[in-house]
Amino acid sequence: MKRFAPTAVALVAACSIAHAQTRPASGPAALLEKMKPSLVVAQFTYDGELGRRELTALGIVIREDGLTIVPSEFTPRQMPDEQMKDFKLIIPGDEETEIECDLIGRDDRYNLSFILPKKKQTMTPLKFVAGNIGVGSAVRSVGMLPKSAGYQLYTYGANVAAMLRGPVPQVLVDGGGLTIAGSVVLDDTDQPIGIVNAQNDRIMVIGGRQIPLNDRPLSLDDPQNPNASIENPTRVFIPATDFMAVLNAPPSKEEPPRFPFIGVVQLTGLTKDLTEYYNLKGKVAVQVGDVIPKFSADRAGLKKSDIIVSVDGQPLERGDVPEEAPLIFTRHLARMAIGQKVTLGIITGPETPPKPVEVTLDERPAPPSRAKRFYAEDLGFTARDTAFEDTFGRKLAADAKGVVVAFIRPQSAAQTATLDNGDFVRQINQTPVTNVDQFKEQYEAFRKDKPKEAVVLEVLRGGNTQIIRIEPPRE
Amino acid sequence: MNFFRTSVALSLVVLAGCATDRGAGLRGFAATQPADPFPSATPQRVTDVTNRVFPAVVRLDVAEEVYENGKRSLQRGIGSGVIFDDQGRVLTNFHVAGRAVEIYITLFNKERVAAKLVGDDHWTDLAVVQLDMAEIAKKKITFSHADLGESASLKVGQDVIAIGTPFGLSRTMTLGIVSNNERTFYPRNETIDEYETGQFGNWIQMDTPIAPGNSGGPLVDLNGKIVGINTRGFSGQALNFAIPIDLARGVIAEIIRSATPDTKGRVTRADLGIVLKPLQDLESYYDIDINKGVLVNGVDRGSPAAVAGMKAQDILISIDGQPTNVRFPEELAGVRQRIAGLALDKPVKVMALRGGKPLELSMTPVKLESAVGEEREAKAWGFSVRDVTRAYANEQQLDDDKGVVVTSLTKGYAADKADINPGDVIRSIEGKPIEDLEAFEKIFKSLTAEKKAKVVLQVQRDRGVRTALLKVTY
């Protein structure tokens, strides 16, 4: 583990300064002191097939009871819910005290996850403001060093270099960049106005260029993680205006995040040439690649290749490049409410005038990370319940029965037998598979009865069936 | 790796047996006694065989048709071949000459002669090339040919000679032994570029050193007969592979029979759409007798087997009364050959077991298709396309086999600018559906003839459709 000498960062103790929102900027040292009560270490234990590992991130307290936000990269979308355990908050400087928490929700519309102490706390929240910044504005970010440096706070100063458009509005800064992903960004009056972005392709889109997916979960204590890099800081932050809405109405235990869904996929932003061809010169439009049967768009009569030109009478928002238009459109819809009625302006060809189509938003189907799992440890593979994207992606009926292989342990019996991640298991020992509970039941019953006999699975892979015989280890 | 350990053990045993044979093989090549089936590599015999076969081995310089960067272009290459009859026919690999539009052959006497592709078969990686006999006659060139032997009786440990033109170096012979006479790479599916290969035969594995350029050259026994065509190897690892001549013999005959002056010879094979899997270790699971039948691993969508109601995990017992027993991977090729040899469009009786109960099905074979369709360039638009075959549509889970698939793009041309990608399937042009490559070519020619500057395409990418507008500069 790389250590950061405390002297590497000039941390000068300073007398505390009152949290006065109108006061001009304090010095860096005073700012760190002021931030201290609101910045905590968020931690959870990954407990899965690969063993156990503690992951940590900088958390920002946003409510007196201790409700804390972390970047959603801390709890990656692909990480199963059931493998994230023992959420805690740790107060820097008082690492002995660990506050037990629950993960309230992952809201990927705002790229934030919410952690709430199990017992009510009295903490000092940060209040984000919309801010009033433009190119040239001075900003300052406050981040946290890893455990090896005592979770001390540190700060960088920078100036706004560009205000970027895109699916997520971002602010580019110059100079030395910003502190680690998830850090607080403050304006020149010390008002919190944004959060440092993680370098994830889902949100790191500049001019249509996407940074390759970083699938390592964000962790303060992972020196290899680019999102936690102190030596090579990121240069973009998300302004608070983008996520203020969710801070004002955060999810709760009783009401976890639920997302609306229109049921169209593979949207394409029309190029300049195509907008001219469709007589939409100067307008933003997206073309529907496919319509998912039975979801709201299908019920409303949308067809593949239809072109969406407006939402509720308003033209579509422009990105920097046409490729961003579909991302902006879907993000816009995702922030609406389930059941909300939306009127889309649709054209079907160059000569057809726009016609309004009213769509009632459905709820987005649950992702695979919520699916129940079963680890067949002796054979070295995990099966999980199917999610919507499993059946849709394989062109199967939405109610197709089976389980999906979600993990193969290297050098395991399953790997030797050529079982693959993503295989859709339809039968186990010639018994049709319905869900992971039934699969587990079948598997365990067989194992109990015949501990050393091979398991035979019928799986779907790329549209073809494969029969896979997995022989258990002899010992 | 087990693979290497097994090979070493096998070689040691075989070499011990070989030492005895070497003593017995000193009778010499020209002996009048009955031919020794496994003569050994005595210095005299090796030189005799070399002298006999060398004159039949040729070097091929080919210009091969390739489609890249949206254009058809010619790519130069070299390989080996062997003249196998007195009519000047040369046997080589598909991957040497199968896509050649221009071939020159350098004979033993260093004369260079033009040649023409008679036909090819990527499934077995073979091609037949014809020397330009008019040129031969005109230049009064002589040549000799080597005889086709038989590969069924090849023994592991038997001495063999590989002859070819490695790296273009003229006729080179190397000596080695047969390391395995029924090599299969199952469950791996071998390909030549994207073309399927190896499903209908097992390879001869030998330790005879070969290198790029040896491809297409003969593997001969110590009686001087061709027993295989050298095809591939792991460079520097004494793991090399040849196509057995018994497999090649039928392919040669079919290529020659089907070729016309205007069309290349091809091997027509039948297909039922059944993916087979050896039953080894699964007999007790399915409660069947050992060495009875073959497991149906999968059934291609829309195939004759699917139409007839065959399902994965059926046990295929026989086709038209002929047993289809596959216990080990090495036996797969034989059953695939049997299916390939069925008459097209004539129903066959298929016996199977499902859940232990007998099942009789009738299915009508269709012509076996490659997933790689015919390819053309649409130069003015800046891309090359291939026909969408039934096999490609199955592989890619397309709804049907209509359309053409984009294979490559020319940077800066209309298709590139319109964000067309390789893999996109063109479904319609200017509102007219594109059924196949022929329909595509027709509309492409017509629109380019009228110099149409704006062309609207409807393409499918993954599950979605999108419109693309080509702004064409002529």
C-alpha cells in the first residue's frame, strides 16, 4: 500500500470559522477545518465469491440525521445488492467510532448512492447551492486522503475552464485539477456547488468521446483506482444544479429509488444531414431503434425507426454532438415520475408532420444486481435469477424461465467444463429451471443424494443450446 | 498443460517402436519384395523419396482477393502445392489459393507458368489449381506428378516427409514422424480467417518441421506417396498438422466434377442443422448403452432438424438406418461426413431417443452454408458488404437472412461519415428492401449510374434500426 506522508499535503491547523454562507472565502486551512464535520468515511464490506474486502469512499453528510451521499461508483451497478454488507460511517480522527448504516438506495440518474445510519445521529450537514459560476470562476475542491494518510482532508484550487453540455452537465477546470472523485467543490465564497466526477464512461462523456469503463469500484484505499488518484487528479465536476432535486427529496428506507422507463432502446441522435433529410433543419431529434413489447412506448403505438422531435411540446435538449442527444433524452425522462404522462412529438418520415403520442411512464425493470444469487461453491459458479435485460438481450420471451451464470471461479470445475459467464441455464439434470430458489433446491438435493456425480446443464449461449457436464472435484 | 505432457509420453513410446522398424527397413526403396507398409527413414530411402517427389512440388505465387477498408484489393502471397496428375492439376490449401484471382506456379525446373483456380473448399482447406497447359505446351516444359497414397493406414510413429517452399524458399524437405493420426481440436471450432474449417475430418499431427509457405505442400510416406497436405502448425513447437489425403481425394473429385469453364468447382454438402456432442461420460446419465448414438447438443433455428421437432439432449441413433455413434470427439467428423453426404431435398429417416423413449423423425436435408457469404465492394459509397447467409443470421440471432452485412469501410467516404459500422445489416436502400447481395448490387449499380448524391439506407445494428444518409461524391 502506498503511503502518503502527512507532510506531503500542507495541513495547517487553524482555528474554526463559523459556517457563514455569505462570508467570502476563508483560507485553505480554515476551509478544511470547516468541512471536517460534514465529510466522513463511508465503508462497506464486499462479501462475495471473490472473498471479502472493505471498500471506502468519501461521504458527504447532507442531513442532520447522518444521511450521507457517495458517488454511485462506490457501489457499482454490477455489484449485487446482497454482496454489499456492513455499511458504516467513520469519522476521520475518531476511527474507533463506527456508525452502522444501511444502503438506502442507488440512484444512477444522479450518480449518487445514499447511506443512512441505523440509529439517528446529530451531524453537521453540507447544504449544496446552485452556485453562480462561469468560465474563469475560481473553485476549490476538498477531498480525503486514504487511511494510510489518516483520512486527512486536502484541498486543491482551480479555475473553471469550460461549461460542458451533455447527458450530465459538467464543468471542466484548469490548473492542478480537483481532489478525488466524490469530493466537494466550493465556489469562491466557500459554498458547496458540486461534486467531483468519477471517470466512468456512463457519465464521463465529453464531446461524444467516452472514457473507457472503469469497473473497479471507487475506493479511497485502492491506489490503483484512477478515481481515487491523488497524483493524477480529475478535472471535471458535476454542478449541484444537476442533483439538487434528489437532495431535496432523497430516497428513504420506506421509499427506495424507483425509476421510470419508456421502453425504447438503441436510440440514435440524428446527424445534421439526417435532420435536413427529415426537414428538421437545426433541430435535435432521436430515432427509435427498437420498441420493447408491452412497455409504455409499445402500448402508445411507437414503432421502431420513429423519430422523436419533442417532449411535452418542448424541443429536445442539445448536446455537444448528436450522439449525446439520446443520452440527454433518456436522462430527462428518467428524472420524471413513474405513471407520469409524457407527450412525445413523433415523425415517421420526411413528409409527415409531427404527431403527438402520449406515453405513460412505466417502472424500469430491476437490474441484475438486485437478482437473488446462489453460489455452487464445489463446482465454482454462481447462478442468479434472470433480470429483464437477460431475456431481452437474448431475444427470449420476457417470462422465459431459467437462471443466468453470473460468476465462474478461475480453474474451477465449471470453467474446465466450459460453462461461461452469461450462459442462460434452462435445465439442470433434465429438470426445467424456473428460478434460482428452485435451481438451488434441485442442485442441493442432487448433491446430497449423489455428492460425486456430475451435474448436467442445458444452457443457451448466443442463441444456441449447449449441454455442459460439470464433474465435481473428487476430494 | 496436459496437451504437452501427453504428446511427450506418446512420442517416447512410439520412438522406441520405431527403432526396431529402422533396422528392418534397410532393404531400400527399389526393393522388389512386397512393399514395406512402414518403411523407415534410412538415408537412402529419404533421398530416393525426395528425388521422386521433389519434381512434383511447386511454389504458388498468388494474388488473393481481399476486402478491406471498404474496397476490393489484391494481396500477394506464396504457398506450396503438389502436381497430382498428368493433366497438370495442383493440390494446395484453400488458405493459399482459395480466393486467388491470379496464380503463377514455379515448377521444379524453375519455369514459371500461369495457373487458374479450378475450385476450392474451405471446410477442408483444400483447393485445386490448373496449370496453363497451353503455355506448358508452347514453352515445351515438362513436369512430373506425385501419386496420391492413402492415409487411413498411417501409424503413429511412422516416418513422414514434408516438402514445400517455406517462406518461399524453393523446395525444402523436412523429416519427422506421425505424432497422432486423428487429431481433433474439439471443442474449438477452427477457422481460416472467418471461414469454417476442419469439421469433416481429423488432422494428421506430425513433428515434421514446417513453416509459413509450406502450406499446401505434400506430406509423403517413405514409399513416396502423398498421405497428406501440410496445413498448419505451432511454429517451433514440433506440433504441425496435415489434411489426410483420404479426405482430400473425395474433395478433389467433387471440385473437378463440378467445375465449369466459368464457375469454380465446389463441394456440395447437406445439412440437417444438428450440433453434435460426443457422449463420453454421459451414457449413464442418459441411461443408454455405451457407444450408441450421439448427443444432440443443439439444433439450429429454422433448420430441417428444428422443423422436424428434434431437440437438444435427444440422442441421435441413426440416419437412414446407418448408426451415428460418437463416443469420442475423434468420431464426430465421420458422422458429420455422413450427414454432409445425404442427398439434398430427399427426406431421411432419423431415429433418436428422448428421455429413453425411441423417436422417429423425418427431415429433409438442405445445402450446407457457410456463415461467410459472398463479398462485394460498393466503392463509391465507401464500404464492402457480404451476403447474409442463413448460418450468419443464426449466428448473429438476426430475425431472418435478408439483407447484406457491412464488412469494412473506407475512411472519409460517405458510409463512414454517415456513421455506418462494420456489422450493420443493410435492410433497405431508398425504401426498397434488400433481400440479398444480388438485389444490393442491382440497386447499387443503378444509383451509381445515375450519380445519386443522397442515398437513404435503413440499417439494423444489434436489435435496433437506424436511418443513414449517404452523401456521395462521384
